[in-house]
Amino acid sequence: MNFLSNGFSCLYNRRLRTVESYGRQGDDIQQAQLNMLLKKAEGTEWGKRYHYATIQDYAAYARRVPVQTYETLEPYISRMIRGEENVLWPSAVRWYARSSGTTNAKSKFIPVTPEILRLCHYRGGYDTLGLYLHHHPHSRLLTRKNLILGGSHSPSPINRKAHCGDLSAVLLENIPQWVKLLRTPDKRTILMDEWEKKLAAVVEHTWRQDVGSLSGIPSWMLALVKAVLKRADSDSLTDVWPNLEVFFHGGVNFEPYRTQYQALIPSEGMNYMETYNASEGFFGIQDDPADPALLLMLDYGIFYEFLPTAQLTGSEPPAALPLHAVKTGENYAILLSTCGGLWRYLIGDTIRFTSLKPHKFVISGRTVHFINAFGEELVVDNAEKAILTACRQTGAEVRAYTAAPLFILDKAKGRHQWLVEFETPPASIPDFALALDQALQSLNSDYEAKRYRQIALQPPEIIIAREHLFLDWLKLKGKLGGQHKVPRLSNNRDLMNELLALNSQNNP
């Protein structure tokens, strides 16, 4: 280990002991987070409305404060953007992370307070680096450049009181000086708005640098990696960046991309580490290289609650669970109360716990991205695993896909349509469809029941997407680059019909 990594690891040892205590003291840590949040916000308009000063325990908090979405909080956030103080948080908020979601064109503006930056986002980066160096004591990561591929909306004024941008842009505007020394490309390049021009500029800026790590979303980083290889006239990224040792990734499931990365980075010393962060906060880190599950980070100024996903479509108001009441193997939607001024906020992601001491989880999907048109309750986690199985069995590689139900009214049943853009197509599309169908049945008993003797579901239909279809759709929506993704699953045909129409056209 070089002296920089050694020095950082020594400084991190105390923090490491706190992280390691999650399994023993998780409930106490979370209760302390809730107490801190309530105390901090008791004098705000929101805190007075729900009498935060008199809340004594979690049960009273859950009983008194309704579950929130962006739509219910938006009137308060709009006032904060206009400069009002003590609305959701006890001070004026100058920065907002702009997030357009995946299908909704309307922008969301998530408050980014100094507390959420310090206690959550930057602590998450610090823990990610510290845990990586803990498991790789001979790393020379701090002597190399970290290539961070962020979003495509640079900071811009909303008005004289507030600024907004992609979360990565907001973080860049506020990061400590020592972090700026380690990252690449330069600020001007990374904050370029137009994705295709930015991609070319990032390549020119970085392909001859000594890059030791990559950070970003796998799909967009793969586009950059291929552009770098083309610029360097090479087939292997280890020839371009021989000291590259880790890819810090998040945003989408990495497994469908793993084989492509391993082919382009054929190095036994290459590592992959997943993180889970969003505009609303930083939530999880893969703390064990041998375990793909993420450690839920409990002391980031966030109090967590969990809604069983089965309750989301019921007629009764959903009943949330605190951390100590969750079980392994169940799908939960996440509620957040944060030092960014969000209260019992339904973020839209679903997770499944794999361990309770400490609490470790995998991301299973989105509350709005599923197919349940025939009672099959298909979630993104099922789809990702089934696609991966079908690829392994047929030798295919998938670049992107989406699926939606197709109703066959004359037969009172239907099927799932899968629109798939292949990196490497299978020799037989029917074989791929069969492998996908069988994998889904093995993963999801509801899907299996509906497929039994084709009671409700006929075999899935695979439609081959033309090259760059999904990129073209994102470009038309103004969502190229950074944090934007095409939804994997939709419970209606709106997105599928748009994509099919575009698929029949030439490249726009």
C-alpha cells in the first residue's frame, strides 16, 4: 500500500468501526436519526403542522404524518425554490437536484441542503472509498485519476434564489478540494449539456491519462469505454489504462453488462463495486466483494421505513414498517425521511432484504415499473435475472430492452412483448424466447401459474429493436446521458407503442 492509501485507511479505521456496528446497533442508530430529524425540523412550517415537538416515538410519527410523494410535497418545494425559509427544512435551500424520472417529462426538483450533502452524499463517497481500500490494502487508487461520468444538466439558475442541475453537477459544485484533485475530466467538460459532444470531449480529455477507477451508470459508461477504445485503436481497456482497478457502478443492474465489461477489461485485477445513490440520498454500498447485496447505510441523516409492495395496490392506506420489523425475502417500497427536507417520501424503488444483521439488500425494481396485467406480478428483478439466464443459454448479449403486456381480446388472454436491442444476437430468437419464458417461470410462481396451460398468458414475444433505438428515444426526450434510463417494464403499452413506432423508422 502506498503512503496515501495507508494514511487514508488509518483515518478511516474509526469510521469503519461505526459501520461494522450496524448489525448490533441498527435499531438504535435509526431511532437516533429520527430524533435528530424531528428536533431539527420542529420549528418549520411542516414540523408545526404535524406537531413534531410532541412526537415521542416512531409509532406517533407514523400515525401523525401521511405517506408523501413528490406531487404532495411539490407545493412546499416550489415555495422553497422561491426563497422561503423554514418550510420543510429550517433554512433557505439554494440547491436542487433536477430529476426528470424515466417516463414523466416534468422535472422534479429535490432539495439539496448542506446537511444532506455532508451527512449523506459525501459520507457515502467517503465510505465507498474507505470500504474499497479496506478490502484492497495494496491499492494505489489515490495516486490515479477517478473518471466520473455524471449527468447531462449543468448547474443553472432557477431564479435569483436557487440553482438546479443533475445531482452529479450539484455535487461537483460543492465537493471538497482534495476530491477535485483526484477526479477527471475537468469541470468544464463534465458539465457540458449536450451528451454526444460531451462524450467526445471526455474521451479526448481522458484516454491518455492514468485512470485508476471509473464511476457511473453501467450503460452510459459502456458507451464511453467503447469510444475510448475506438480513439485509442485498441480492443482492450487494460492497454489504454493499465492501472485501472475498479468500476464503482450503480443506477441499473450490472449483471447484464458484466460479460461485456469483462471482455473489454480482461484483467484479473479488475474489481466492481456497487453503490445505491439517487437525487434523494445515498442509501447503500456493496461492503463485501464476495456478496452482491448492499449494506443499508443507517447513519446518513435518513430514517427508513418500508411498505410491503402488496399494499401499494390495495384499497386500504398502506402500513409502513420500521427497520426492526422487516423480513428477508419480501419486496418493500422505501419511505425516506431525510435531512434534505423529505418526510415519509415514497422514492419509488423497491428492495428485498437478504440479511438482517446487518441489514443487506438487493434492489428489486420500481413501484411504477412492473407488469401485473394478468396477475403475474412481474418485477424488474425477475426480468433482469431471466434476461441474464437467456443470454447465458443462447450466447446472446443484450444492450437494452423493455417489456409490456399485449392483450389478445378475442382469446381473453394475452402475452408479454419484449423489445430487445442485442449487442450479440442469439442464433435463434425462438430459443431465446423459450429460455426467457422458462427462467421467468422458475423465478416467479405467479407468472408460472398464469403460463400453466396458457390459462392467462401465452409465450412471450421477442421483437428485435434496431441498433440505437433506445438511445434515439432518450435523445428525442432530451434524456441522453448521465442518470437517465428507459424503463425495463411497463404495465401499459404507452412506452412500447412509442418505441415500436420509432423502431419502424430510420435513425432520426
